[in-house]
Amino acid sequence: MERETTNFIMFNSKIFRNTQIFLDRILKKFELSSGSIPYIFNLEKNEGISQNKLSKEVGNDKSMSARTITKLIDLDFVYKKQDEKDSRAYNLYLTAKAKELIPEIRKEIKTVLDLLTEDLTEEEMLITAKSLRKILNKTQRLKDNE
């Protein structure tokens, strides 16, 4: 059982890293990286969110989020606007460029996902997704309790 536990952690880590590398390759044409996609997709659902809240949603620390958001601003994917209630805070929004490219970005990511899962049956996909969701929820609860 100990070997399976070690393999589980190793598999998870390698899958994550390999997927990041592959996504980075296909997102290069947009000048994006796999790390910036969660910010864009979160902003798509939560335009006007503060940088701190977005950082928490994505699960990255404030400094990593600040660097990523600065890059997205430089690439004209995101802009910030001063919060009307708190002049020290800024709210983030997607630009027209980002909104136009999101469908194409999603299409590229779906192509990658289809390629990665083409050897799985529908039942295996459902079981895998359900299991990963449970593990994610558990890790999130453990992280939040610290």
C-alpha cells in the first residue's frame, strides 16, 4: 500500500507538470501560460472582483497573483479600475481582446483535454472526475483549516 501512495503522489505531480508544459505550448500563440488561465476564467465569471479575492479564488499567494495580473494587464487581457467604495482597492475586468479570445482559448484547452483522455471510456472519465473532485475538496478543507 505504501508504494501505491507514493505512486499516487508521483502520478499526480507528473500529470500536472506534463499538462502545464503541453498547455504552455499551445497557449504561446496567445502569449499566455497555463498559470494565467485560471485568472482569465475566474474573471470571466466574476468581473469586478478585487485582486485579493481573485488571488484566493485561484489559490495563489498575493505576490504570484500580482505578477500574473500585471502580465495580463501588459498583454491587454485585463484592466483595473479603482473601487468606488475603497480608493485603496482596485477591481479587475477583462478587456474586449480577452473576451474575444476566450472562446478560442477554451477550444484549444478542450482539444488538449480530449487528447489526454482519448483512451478513457465515458465511465472511466466520470469515475476519475468524481474521484479527483473528492480529493480536491478534501485538500481544500485541509488547507483552509491551517
